[in-house]
Amino acid sequence: MFTPNPFNNKNPIENYIYFSPLTKGITGKAIKINKDLFLPFFCGIDPNTYDGKLIIHKIESLRTTPDHLKSSSGNLYTSSDHTQQLQNFRNQKERMLVVKNAQIIYRIEQKKGDTSPTVYINQIRIINKSDSNAPGFYSRKKLPGSAQRGPATKMEKQSLKHLTVGINGMADSIEDAVNRLNTIALFYNPANVCNDLGLWGGATHSHTTKQAIKQLADGIEFNKSDPVNWKVEGEAVGLLAKALKRVKGTLPKHKFQIVNPKADTPELLKTITDKKGEFLDMFVSHTNSESSLIASASHKEALIGRIGLLPCDKNKRDKVIAKINEATQSAMPVARQASSLGLSNKTFVQALSSAGMYRT
């Protein structure tokens, strides 16, 4: 939703602003960053923390990076899934700086108007660490002699008839995902899939992400004629949207609810409508997730416009719209700060500082 394609070098020059007061080219190379990165940066990196200050300092240090250097430094949470992605960066003349769990993707080039070679930051990704559980359908069976349910285990069959199935956003583990969504059945969405399909997602997808999309699509296809409720959280909005596009036909017996969305919610709502899916009460809702509120605030007009077109009860639509307006009010100043980038002399870091007063 926010993040530009890291391999697309056609972003207009006006999409870039100076990163900080130190990176205007007075000493060393100038450093400019794509304005579309403001909101994901704000959501993922706090400049007031040690890690945030370190990331900013390392980015500023790129002004003295040799033109020929293709480097990475620091500690990165990676897996073999990202090997091909890193090779793609090299093939596309992208360079990568790694600080803590942040990937900074950039080029050094001289564009029209530049007096010397300039660092252009095209993408910043936060890579969260995954547990060992693979994506797929899991369920929690009742413990013998108890009303409680046991740990999540892989489903032997993919029958979801009359079940509410959770699809989790970013979670520390499968247990965390199950407890948060509180559903009997779960399609587990590991952190490395969330990395690809959430606020920080790029144009390329890892093998695990491609498998997750296929497995979820296959499960929906298998249960196409049965009544199933879906509770979708956070970064899973992107996963479900891509999976639904692979499902043939319609889903008139499937009902959907979206909680704390952190991806392109209007796109998912349109896809569900195209598939003739239905919506549960309060089908888009927010709790206390700052990044979700900022994500929704950044495209609130598109989101409300799409909700207004949904073929469901008008009172239901109006109630959801009212709740979205109420919930995103606190996040609107940050969204407005992002939309005003380039209209003043503020650098990216100065704008982050100004928006910082609205952090919860």
C-alpha cells in the first residue's frame, strides 16, 4: 500500500526528498528517500529509541559510501527464502544496507538536477523473525475431560464447514496467533509472509509466501460450497486478497470480518464483493493498533468509498463507516504529515520528528 516497488526505477524525481539536514550534499553525497516510505517508517521505526537512532545514523553514513560498494552490515533476520530476492537486488544494481532488522535498499546515481552522484533510497523493510511452523491450516481440539482446547495442530483434512477460521497478522508464534484470534481453526500466516505482504512488502515474494497464497486459495476452493466465516487480521489482508483472486467462481456462503488491517483494505473488500462473499457485522474494525489506524487513515477516503459500494445493509455500512471515522481520528495528523511531504523544506527525519508528538 505504501511501499514503492524496489526494482522500479521510474519513480519521478519529485517523489524523493532529502533524508535529513546532514544529507543535502554539503559534505559527501546527498541522500534522498521516496516519500511513500514515510508511513511505514513511522510505524516500524521510532527515532527516539536506540535502534531507531542507529538506523538513522547508518543511513546518514551512506553519504560517504564508495560508489562501487554493495554492502550489508549488522544483524538481519533472514531465511533461505530471501536468497533469490537478494540476488535480484544485485542484478538490478540495488545496494543494501542492513541495520538491526531493517533492510535499506538504495541506488547511487545522478539524476536530472543532481550536481553529483546521489543516494536514492527506494525501499526500507523491517524483517521480523518467524518461528518454525509452516503456513497452513491448523485446529485446536478439545482436551479430554475439559472444556478447554489444546495446542494448534496441522489439520488432517481441510474441511472448514461451519467453522470460523482466523488468518493472523504478525505474530511471535502460532500460539500467539491462536490466542489472539481465539478461533478453533487457523490459517497460520508466519512472520516472513507478513514481511512480504504487509506495510513493508515489496514487489517480490519468497517461496514461503507463494506457498501460503496457494495453500490458502486451495483451502478456500475446497470449501467453496460450504458456509465458512473468516476473521482476518493485520497483514493477512494482503494474503487473503491474493488467495481469493486464485479461487474460481463465487463464495456466496463465505462471510468475512477484517480486524486491524495493515494492507490494502479497499482492494480486499472489492475482491470479496467480486466473489459474492458476505460480510459479518462490524466487518472492518480497529482496536488499539497504531500502525493499523495509520494505514486506514492514509487511505480513508478510498476505504469509505469502497464500503459505500458494498451490497449489504445500509445501516451496517453506516455503522462501520462511523466507527472508522472515530477510530482513525487520532491517526489523521500523521497521515496529513505524510501527504504534505515535499510541500515544505522539511526533510524526512524532520517530518518524522514533527509527527512523533502523535505517537501513542
